Amino acid sequence: MHILIIVNDGPYGTERSYNGLRLALALAKVEGTTVRVFLMADAVACAKPGQTTPEGYYNIGRMLKGLATRGVQIGACGSCMDARGYTESDLAEGVTRSSMPELAAWTIEAGKVVTF
């Protein structure tokens, strides 16, 4: 089963990104499941490396790293990055600059699409 998770909110402030990535991590552990994550709008900030959070508080950067080490493809919307002044050097390891055509292809391939 191919699953696409689209995240729209920034890394902190709401728990949408956190919950979307929690679901992605849980799904990535299911045998026979392929998970992809697409970061859009303010969610491109989730991919900023070097995030420091208080002890005991979730860290979106670490969550993305955990997904990447499990082979989850993570794309960040290129036009969303441009609008916010982000470059590829602002993306954490395992996150790649992506595009609407790639999101469209991922959506077509996915058996399920979940948005946060």
C-alpha cells in the first residue's frame, strides 16, 4: 500500500505537523507499506535543520530524520520554499526540493492520501 501524507502547517504552534509525522512514522513501520511525505506552505519550515526544542518537547527535525532513515521519501514544495526565502541548503538531510508535478505523480501512485 502506498500512502502519501501532505503536511501544510509549520513545525510548531499547532500540532498538525507533529500528528502528521507521527502517523507517517507509525505507517512506515508497517510491513508492505510505502510512505511519502510532502511538505507544503508553512510546513517547509519543518525541514529546517538544527531545530532545538526544550527537553521533553517533540522535535520535528528529529521526526523527519527518523522517517528518512526508514526510507520515507520527503519532498518540500519548491515554490513554497521560494516564497519563504528557503533554499536547498535550508533543508535537512533526507528532504529534497520537490514540485507540483512530483506531488501530482505521488498522489496518482498513492492508494491513500492524508492531509494535515
